Amino acid sequence: MSKNIFEKINEIAKELKPGVVEFTQKLIQTPSISGEEGPLTELLIIEMEKLGYDETYRDDQGNIFGIVNGTEDGPTIMYNSHMDHVSPGDPANWEGYDPYGGEIDVCEIDNQEKTAKEMVECIHGRAASDVKAGEAAQVYAGAVLLKLREMGYGFKGRFMFQGCVQEEPAEMVGMKHLIDKTLPAKGWTYDAMVSSEATSLKLYLGHRGRVEMLATVYGRTSHGSAPWLGINSIYKAMPLIAKIKDELYPSLPADPDVGQASISLNIIECSPGALSIVPDKCMLSLDRRLIPGETVESAVKQIQDIIDEISAQDPEFNADVKVKSALETSYTGVQYDAEKIMPSWKTPKDHAFTLAAAEALKEIGQEVKYGYWDFGTDGSKTAGIDRKPTIGYSPMQEQYAHTPYDKVRTDYIEKAVAGNAAIFLKVTEAGPEAFEKLVW
């Protein structure tokens, strides 16, 4: 591959900056809360068709695809962005910005390392940093490849932009459907994935997994005026809560890359839930973060072991634990009863895919830095389950996601357009070792 092709990438990204900035604004101005992504899909498909994508497609769940074919056969790199976002919350918290305004101004924003503030041009609004700016940058990276192809540059493989529904509920229903059902039905496959989740132009290489568990402690109702006639499930839950907090949590392992495993009791409910009735059920919703090497089964067993220990000491103690699930319905009506599980994962820094991506950024003059997400992504499917090489790279900054200060730097958007295109060109040339399955 001609070295000159990488010199052209930055030039083309600069030319495309006004278009990608305007497109980011349009995406922010189009609300797409989970289960309501329909209008956003129309906007994305129209833009890809305008840019000249070789093919666009929408599946039955509402996920969308945009294809740019190389001039030679080669691997397929999936560029993944979720299309949904969380609620903007109270507009009064947005410091005068309209959550769906997509307003541009020069504002104070963190530098890449969060060590200082800088005054640069920003776009404001819900999902600016999760993930509409990253989404726009990926779509326009495909446009860079199209322009290179028009100019006579050859390259291998297939660029597959993929807009996914329902990422925010965190059950991977969109990614599982499109990978396990849509791709086989279309005769497509993928070899690796680049996520647009927030990375501040760094290469992100993984995150902890997550499982939501429900521990239910049982008692017996009685009138609130005679509590001695019942068994108060809340009181019976107290030893379980104490052991989770004081014994289990401090004993959890850590990973040198993705960080500390954790457990958090986030919701307590009781039933029947009336003032004059001693409750016969106390439900504890537990958020368990997993590191590579831990499994859902082992996490559930840790809670069950505590239940068994308390039961052996207290004949009146009765409890169980299970993985929570939720019924998720897409905007097209496709439903899944999905377990609340997201596996942990990480792609090694010395994996050939990572090395090729790093070399790509160097080729276009970007400093290579690495990181890991605090939150979860759909990489839990591509890397955590499918074990395909997966990285994150985007212009957005993680600390602004889900906040009323949601914003993105336009200078980073331009760089991300170039970076995504360069990564595609390098990894598709890297050889079969770049697509070896992940192991940890």
C-alpha cells in the first residue's frame, strides 16, 4: 500500500470536517431514546447514501448497516455505534443548552488527559459524547475510503458501519441479533470490531463485565401491630447485606488493566410494601462487575454460598439468588427476554490487531495512548463472547457521557474521521494474525 495514501487521509478529513460537524448536530437534534431509534436510522441511511456507500441495509430489529467495499478481497471490519441514548433528564440542569439543540460554541472542556481545561469549539447536547459524535466520525471514515477509491487508491477488505439498537439497556440484544441472526441471513461475517464509545482519541482495549443479580429473602407476614407473629424479611436480609458489604466486596480480585471487581447493592424493595404489614419478601438488586477470568456462574455462587452459610446458622433464614432479566422491545417490535449479563473482555496491547491500529494512528501523526472503559459496551458480544479482536477509538470523552454537560470537541471529530479510516487501511493489510481469537 502506498504511503501516500495516509498523507491523503488527513487532507480528506479536513475537507469533510464541515459536513461531519453538521451531521453530528443533526444526529443530536434527532431524539433516539432506547426503543425509539427509528427516525435516527432514517437520517443515518440517507447520509450514507448521499456519501456514496455501496450498500445500506436495515434488519428486522431495526439495526442498520453501511458497506464500503475495497478494491481487493480482504477482512471485514465492523465499525459499531449504538443509536440509542439515555434520557436528558431535567432540562434545567443543562446550563442553558437545549439537550436536543446540537448548539456549537467555543467552550471550556477537558484536554485528552483530563489534567487541564481548554477553550475549543464544542457541540452540546444529549449523546454528543455517547455516541453520536463517534457515530458521525465512523460514517465519515467510510466517506474517506470512498474518496480514496475514487482517486485511484486500492485497498483490501470491507468497511462495515453498523448502527445498533438498544445498547443502553445493557443486555446486548441489538448486537446479539445482528451478529447471530442478521449477518448469517445476509451471508455476511466480520473479522474484528472498532467501537465508537468514548475514548478521547485513545485506543481502548476492554472493560469489566456486568451481571445484575436479584437476591430474595423470604419471611412471613403478620399485622404491623404484632410483628412477633411474623418473620420480617427485611431484618432477615440484614446479615446477607452485611456479609456482601464487609466480607465479599473486600475479597474480590483486581485486573491490572480493567481494574477492580466490585459489587454494589443498588435497590432494596419489599413486599407487600404496606405500612401495617410485616413484609414477607425483601428483594436486593445487586450490580456485580466482573474482571476477565470471573464468570457469571462464579459470581452467583458467591452469593449462594453466603445464603447457605446464613441458613446453616438460622433455621428461619430462607433466600435465593438469580440473574435478573428484562423484556426488551425494539422500535420494530422485535422482543427479547434478555438476561442482564455482559461479559468482561480485553484485547492485548501486543495483539497484531492492536499493533496495526497503533501504527495507523502514527502514520497520520496522532500520538498513541491506551485506556480501558469504566462502563460496559457492546464489545462484550464481539470480544467477550465471540472473542474477535475489538478496540475502541472515538473523539468523545467518557466523563461527559450521561451528564447534563454532554458535549464533544469538533477538533477531535476531525481527527477521529482520519483515525478510523487509517485504522481500517492498516488492519486489513496486517495479515491473518491480526484476526486471531482473543485469549485471556
